[in-house]
Amino acid sequence: MCGIVGYVGYRPVQEILLAGLEKLEYRGYDSAGLSMLLDDGTIESVRAVGNLSRLRAAVVHSNGGDESDGAVATATRTVTSGIGHTRWATHGRVTESNAHPHYDTSDKIHVVVNGIVENYLVLKRRLSDMGAVFTSETDAEVIAHLISHHMALGSLVGAVRAAYAELEGHYSFVAISADEPDTLVGARKECPLIIGRGDGEQFLASAIPAFLAHTRDVQYIENEEIVVVRPDSVEFLEPDGTPIEREHTHVDWDESTAEKGGYETFMLKEINEQADAVAETIADRTIRPDGVDLGEAELDESLLDDVERVLILAAGTSFHAGLIGRYAIEEWARVPVDMDVASEWRYRNPIVSERELVIGITQSGETADTLAAMRLARERGAKVLACTNVVGSQATRDSDGVLYTRAGLEVSVAATKTIVCQVAAMYLLALRMAEKRGTLAPERIAELVAEIKQLPTRITELIEGLNGSLMAAAKRHATSDFYLYLGRHVGRAVALEGALKLKEIAYIATDAYAGGEMKHGPIALLDEKTPVVCVATDMPILDKMISNIQEVRARGAHVIAIATEGDDRLEAVAEEVIYVPRTDWMLQPLLAVIPLQLFAYYVARERGLNVDQPRNLAKTVTVE
Ligand code: F6R
């Protein structure tokens, strides 16, 4: 996810912005930029692709090589207000012109934006027709032009309110105007934005670490609020302009806690970011109530035409996301799907055809086996689609099209927010294929789109309701040295993923099986000490899964069931039942995986382990 920093006050802004952005580096980024308000009525803007040292070099260059006082050399006084941004590309490639800040045609309004503007295409068309000249491929730029269009209202805050009323999506932004020095106007719709209060100076950022070196006096901007920030004041407004009182909070976090957003670990922070990550992944792709749109700069939807067979290749957690995708593609689009772990498939002297679509799922876009398998599939004539979280990663270059997840950087080694985004992306792909092939009735597609759009809300509800029951279950079983995970049908991938999580972060031996296979061997492992995690959320063969749970109980083992809200049958067969909100059965795995992430987390914490740095594992991170 991107980072925002803003400052108004009396000190040289340039160094405050650069240092603030450095504190947000942990969030991941591929380009960065600053805009500063000069007192000659212009805005100086510098952007650079790559890490912040490149932005620093570009700033020094634009200052005429003088870095001495941290001020902008072209200004007639020390420049004391501005905005900065680190971008993690979602719409548009990693280029300087796609980096923020974005600006309007007259270069008087500059904005930094996090999140997604869902209706940007409609707005872009309208503003272009009115003469706006767009200079980037991003959705974010539309905000600068829209505010500029509304500046006829007479003030930056008036223009931001009018723009906000027209914007759909999931975003936060900060705007400055060359005509109103010493004023920042911010708006929040879902994505975070926070005020840091100073004396004669104020800070605004997407996360507290950006200003923690200067102040610990914080005011939280709530969802759907606008703020007007000046050196001596911060006004909070409803979108209709009604003023709001906002209390101050003193933050006593140290820097490392602040980086984790107040959570004790990155893994917990990232588990809690899953609603936002899924919201971004589905945002503009589900605008149409009657279908899904995937056609983007790097995905020509014709890639999905005439596909006779799909083959999914991946590793680890990404393979489990693919397994859920397999059910969705077969069920909705009625296309046969095979899959394999990339590290095996590539050595099978595999057979692929030109009518085959190979989907390589890799959050990092850099996993060697997955890349090699994708390349081999392409050499042998298949069309290859990459599903990745990293713009510009190798997978994007080794494929014919890219379907991006938009989870932001995942710092924790254990994949959490990336799997839910991969699963969401698989649902979108399956639904688009179904729409193109006419395999689902239009009403059913509309119903599924509506359900997919509800997923972020359901994730929030789920996570808010989970902690107590999961912590208790984790405490009870933390000393067990073996766990069995069972699931069937769409629940099997969830069981596999839950077992992987417990293995990799709590170092506990686990096995994961299809429920129907248990009696063919693994049942011998069960005794009254064995915790058995059973994924029993709504699905077509839930009755069979419940019979398998009864077989487990008959051996005296301890059943922890993951079930769908409203299904009380599990209470009779399980010692502990963890409920996930009801959705369409095909979407249940995306929710069911979350309690298993948290369960593994709490077990690991009970054992005193460092979940962010599990032994023998490292994350593939490609961000500079
Ligand atoms: C598990 C985990 C790994 C990765 C696997 C593939 O938590 O992180 O199993 O899923 O190494 O990585 P990507 O998706 O980057 O190809």
C-alpha cells in the first residue's frame, strides 16, 4: 500500500517529507515524489522511480545541487508546506509520470492518493472532454483534475468537498493549491489518514511513523471525513461541511510498534489489513453490477477466449489459492482445470496445448520454480497469465497478461493478506470467464458480484468477532505436538493452508487431508490428545464432511471446527466451533482461511515464537 506524508508549519518542509517517507518504506513502494508550495504562487514537484535515495538525488538536482539547508533553492523563502508519497503501483506501470504527486492541467492543484478510485474512467472521460490534459495512466490523477474543475467554488476545501461527492472507491488523499499556501486538505474514504498535532505546525500521514519523530499528539480522521490543515489549526468536517469535534490521543509507541501500526507483529497487522487489501483488489473490477471487468493495461481479456483447459501452477500458499480458484473456474465457467506445484510440473516433461491457459500464481512474482514453469508453458505454446502482487516483477515479464492482486507489501514471511487477495482474484477471473462463456445466468452473476463486493465488510466483521475464542483454543492446544487438518471440496484448500501456517510459524507437525481420505491411513494417528481442525463451512458436500468429523470424534480426538454462521449442526460434533459470516458457499474459503491464520498466530505466540521471522524461511521481496 502507498504512503502519504503532508506538512504545514514553519520548518523547511523538504527534509520533513523525505524523512517521513523513509519511515513509511516498510510498506513497500516502487516510486516516490514530493510537491512543495512556493511563495511565488507555484508548486515545485519532484518524482523518481526506485528507492528514496533516487528521490533525494532528484530533489538535490532540482535544488541546483544544494542540499545544505534542506530547503528548495528556487523558493524566495524557506518552503514550509508540502506533500509526499511513496507509490506501490496498482493502476499503471512503474514510471515517473505515474508516480505521485499528480497535478491538474494548470499545475496549480497537486494531490497524493492512496487506494483506488473506482469510477475514474467515467470521470477521466468527462474531464478530458472539458479540456483536462492527463499525463499519467493512473486512476489517482483524476482527483487533481476534478478538484481543479471545482475550484470555481472559490476555495480548496469547497473544491475537495465537491470532488469527494463525485468519487467512488476506497481511498484517501491530500490536496494542495498554489493559490492557498499553508493549507492542506485531506479526505478519507476507508484508507487511513492521521493528523499529528504540533505547535505552529501540523502533520498529516497515512501512518503514524511518518511523523512520530516530531509529535505524539495524534488525531484520527474517521471514515468519510475531510480535514483542513493549517499551521495553527486542524478542522474536521463531514462531507457536507458540518464541523466535527475530534479528541486528541497520545501515542506512546516506540518506532518499531509504530511501524506495525500498533500491532505486536507485522503478521498480526497484515491479518488485520485483509479487508482493505481485498477491497482494493476487487474495487474497480466490480463496478458493473452485472459482471466483472478485468481488461487493464496489462491484461487483454481476449486471453480468456477459446480456452479449452486451464492449468494452475504455483508454490506454497499461492498453490492453495489456486486450488480454490480451480473450484470456482470449474463451477462457474465450466472449464476443466488441472493444477500442480510448479516445482514438480516443470520436471514432468509436461504436455500443454495452444488452447490452454496457464495461470502462474506468485505473490512476489519471483519464485524460481513458478517462473520456470511459466516460461516452459509459454515455450510449449500455452498462453500464460500471471497473478501477482508486484508490478514489474519477473512474472509480469514472463507472461502474456497480468492479473494483479493489490495487497501492498507483505513484510511478514507468512503469507496472509496475499492469499485472500489471490483467492479474490481467482473469483473475479472465474466469474469473467463464466460471463464470456455464458455458463451462468445473468441473475446468478449479479448475485455473485454483489456477494464479492460484500467480502471486505464480512472480513472486518469476522476479524472483530474472532480473538477471544481463538485465543482460548490456541491456549488449550499450544503444547500439542501434532495437529491434523481436514477439509473437503472447497474446504480442502483451506485445511491445507491452515496446516501450512501452523507448521511454518509454530513449528508444529501437521498433516492436512481431504476428509474422505482420512479413513485410508491418517485415522491411525488419532487419539484423545490429537487436535483436529475441521473446515466445515457451507459447501455442497458438507454432510459428508460432518460424517468425517463424527469418525474423528469416535476416536476420541478433539475437534475444532470452522463453520458458517447459522449452522448449529457442528455444535453437536465439535468441542470448539469458530464461525465465519455466511456468504455464497464458493466464497466461504476466503473467509475460512482467516481464523486459521489467527489460530496459528496465537499458538505460535503461546509458544513464545517470533512469527515475523520463522526459522529457515525468508520472504522474496523485490522492492528496492
Ligand atoms: C507461506 C508462504 C510460501 C509462499 C511460496 C510462494 O506462508 O509464504 O508458501 O506462498 O513461497 O511464494 P510466491 O507466492 O511469492 O510465489
